[in-house]
Amino acid sequence: MSANSALMGFVHRRRRGAELFLLILALVVGIGAYAAVGLGVDGEVPTNLLGYGGWLAILVVGAHVAVRLVAPYADPVLLPVVAALNGLGLAIIHRIDLARDTGLASQQLTWMTLGVALFIGTLIALPDHRLLARFTYTSGLAAIVLLILPMIPGLGTSINGAKIWISLGPFSFQPGEVAKLLLVITFAGYLVVHRDALALAGRRVVFVDLPRGRDLGPILMMWVVSLGILVLQRDLGSSLLFFGLFLIMLYVATERPGWLVVGGLLFFGGATVAFRIFAHVQNRVDIWLDPFADPNGNGYQLVQALYGFAWGGLVGRGLGEGMPQRVPYVESDFILAAIGEELGLTAVIAVLLLYGLVVERALRAALISRDGFGKLVATGLAAVFALQVFVVVGGVTRLIPLTGLTTPFLSYGGSSLVANWVIVAILLRISDQARRPLPDLTADADDPDEQATQVVKVVPR
Amino acid sequence: MSELTLFLVRIAYLAILWIFVLSAISVIRSDMFGARVPAPAAPGKQPKPPKTSSPRRGQPTQVAVVQGVNTGITADLSQAPILIGRGNDAAIRLDDDYVSTRHARIVSSGGQWYVEDLGSTNGTYLGSQRLTQPVPVGLGSQIRIGKTIVELRK
């Protein structure tokens, strides 16, 4: 293997310095937005700017030091990009707080602290992503349990018609956000073992190779159960996310384009059935087709968001000078409308590019990863990000019917933020393993076991 | 706060946002070809001689041909990496028709000896296993190369 890497002739650089540079810029993006909000609303720089900026800097530098110590080869772009998105989101939520006199931003900052702590914890506790493959079925079971939890009377809380929350004392928590990570691990762990059987054994029907039932059965059941739960909970966005995730991972694992055809047909079939059966789906589609039919009722939210985008124009009204608070749920699902209104198309494109970069880096980690499990997990997590952003941004900008999902890292919402930080930690771990040079067989080391194998090691470095 | 100042703040902020996006992209751009060829072997290999001068107990010190046309040939492991093949530059030169010019080599890493196939035609076997990657070998493991068998000895 050393011969291979020498022939291919490259080793990835650590690039931790580049990461630090980008992180400082990301801090400027986050703190600058906070200062600009203060300037726009009150006409002065907020008095707690130093405390706020200091706290943000501590979090970001803490995460950076952790990466430097335990994942030195990790991707240098992912962490700064998500830090910038999170900082921008905090500032926008703070701006909405100022207009509505609420205190969401400080709660979000608490969640971000927890998220970064878990990010560091994940990096330390998980020296090798392949350890996750041991928990293939455990995590599948955990995902289903988590998805069922909100349906248990007394524990689950129904907020805005969707029963996707559980309340633990003062906190409410959305288990679906964690479930998507667990499902990615389950799918990846299962598919990496059974991919050959899935791709090669089976019958050919029309132009699609159908795998044998015993190969596809377990994973299909897993997926039907989780999707069924979500449909019962009326969580359209997450159902769409899980469906797309399953399809993409199956396609990537088996390399059969036929799955996309089958999946596409299933999607349109399912969407038609859902449209017929569920009144709220019809309602969403009606709003999408003609939001101005009822601009002060059903269509109010979308119409106001569209007005916001239009009013914002190319460079926006300026932070603190628009009226984003008039859009219902502008701090969570519709946060992009607030950005579009106050910072304009220029910033919206920048934000979309940042999401694109996150997906690109995740897919890049999948490409260069040396083991199938890592490839599939990274692909799955990239798909989660891409689908989530597409569904929510498409909904807000009226490209597709609106289905509720949070915008990763930007939106107000603790469970989503914490889960996404953990996802980024796992992506960094995979990219660290992938970019790490192979052990050099000609090098000397005194411990005979140290570089003996490429099998999962318990201790990194 | 005047209208103009707020306008400048807004433009400045958008500029910062885009500077961030563009610097992130430029870091990625350097990553595209950002893999660099590792430094030529010479400088990194300096600390090698002192180690080989003191072989530990129970460690093999030489490699010997135990079966085949050239039975009896040995090579000292202190000259590692040891090239095995039909070529003139091989430390163990075999006159076996089933052996390639540069067939396999024996290298050391972390105190452990490995045998690595160098893309030979007929393959290198450890037991019945054809090698596809470097495999650790110990004292007495029989490495089959063509019709020849070599092993590590004390």
C-alpha cells in the first residue's frame, strides 16, 4: 500500500492554518452581522458585543483546537463554513428578537454551546468512524424508538399540528433530527455488507434489476417503518428527507440507475396518494400554486416571504431596517426570507453557496475515503444536507410546495442545531481518516504493532 | 446614524460575506491539486542505520532460500529492503523461470517484517494466499515465489 500511495504520489496536507484563517473570517461574518444589527436597529454597536463575540470566539477556537489535536488531517473548510452559517443565523435570530421582544438568540447560543461541546465530544470519543459500523442495527432500532417517542401520550407534544416533539421538563426536543443521523449509519452499515448481493443477485424486471427479498427486506422494512411513523406524525418534510436519503444511498451503494427510476415512480405515486388522502397536503399544494388566492389567510406566510424577497432586492434593506418579523416562523423555517429581505439576493446566494460547499466537502470526503462504510456515511450525510436545504429553500422561494424543515445551522431550533454539529463532527472524522497518509512501510517505529495494520485502531495518531 | 453610513455598513457586510465564501473556495482550489508529492525518500530515511545495527532477540536476521533451484542462498536483513527476483539488482537473485525480474521485496516497518509483491506475473504466496498488499511475516513463514520458497531466519 505504501507503494501505491508513493506511485499515486500525493499526500493530503493538514491545512489547519488555512482552517484557522477561515475560522477568523467566519467569526467576522458572525460578529459583524451582530454589530450591523445593533447599528441598524438602535443606531449603535450593541453594548454586549465584546461578551457575545468573545463567547462565539471561544466556541469556535475550542472546536478548532479539538480538530487540531484529534483530527489533524480533517477537511479545513467544513468547520469554518458551518461556524459562519451558525454565526449569521444567530445574528438574524437576534435581529428578530429585537423586533419581537423575545429571547430566542440567547437560547440558540446555549444550544450552539451544547452543539459545539458535542462536536468536540464526538471527535474525541470516535477515533475512527468505522467503529460506527458496529452499531448498524442498534442505531436502526434507536432511530425507530426515537421516531415513535413523540407518539407516546404524555411525552409527545404537538406543536403546529405536527407531533414531532417530546418535552422533557422545560426542554422540548425533536427526536427526528437525531434519527436522520442514526438512519444514515444504519443504511450505510447494512448496504456496505449487502451491496454486492443487492446489485448482482436477483431478477430483472423490465429494465430494473430487482434484488432478492432477503437482501432488501430488512432495510426496506426499516425504511417503511420510519416513513410510516413520519407520515402518521404528519411530518412531510422529514418523510421527504428520509425517502430521498434511502434512495440516494441505495443508488450509490448498488450503482444501479434503475433505483432512481423506481424511486421517482414511487415518489410520484406516494405524493399523489398523499395529495388525495391528506387535507394538509392539498392545502400546501394549493398555497404553492397560487399563494395570492388567500393572501391574508392560508397564503399569508408565503406571500409575506415573497414580498420580503422582492423588497430586499439585490443588496437588501440592510440589517435591522426591514420588517422580517411580519412573516410567521421567520426565525425557523423562513429564516432565509429574513436574510433575503435584509441582506438581499447577494447574501442569499452566498448562503446557498456555503451550503453547496458543505455538500461538496462531504462528497469529497466520500470520494477519497478508503472504506465503503465511510463512503456511504459521508454520501448519506451529504444527501441529508442537500435535501434539507433544497426542500426548505425551495419551499420558501415557492419553487416546490412548502414542507416544514429547518435550515441547517441557520434556523432557530436546538435539536436540529445540536444534531447538525454532531453530523459535521462525523464528516470531519471521515475526512480525517480519508486524508491521513497511509502508514509508511519503509519508516521505522519501535512499537511493532503501531503501524502493523489498517484495521480499526482504538487510539488515533 | 445617517442613511449613508448604514448603506456602507450593509455593503461592507456583504463584502465580508463574499470574501469569506471566496476564501473558502480558494482553500478548496488549492486542495484540488493540493496533494503534494512526498519529499524524495532520502531525507526521511536518515535515522535508519542505527536501528538495524541492533537486532532484537527473536528477530529474524537473514532471509534464506529453502527450496528451489537456488536453495542455500541467503541475504542479510540489515540491507533491507530486500529485493527478490531474476534481475541483476535483486539481493536474492533466483534462476527460476516462474519468477519475475523484480518479483517481491521484504521490508521492515515498526520492527515488523513485511513481504510485498511488486506486481509479479505469477504472484507471491504466503501459504495458499496470494498477496495483494504488504503482509507481515515472522520467523519461519514460508514465502512461495514461483517454484522457490524463501523464509526468514535468525
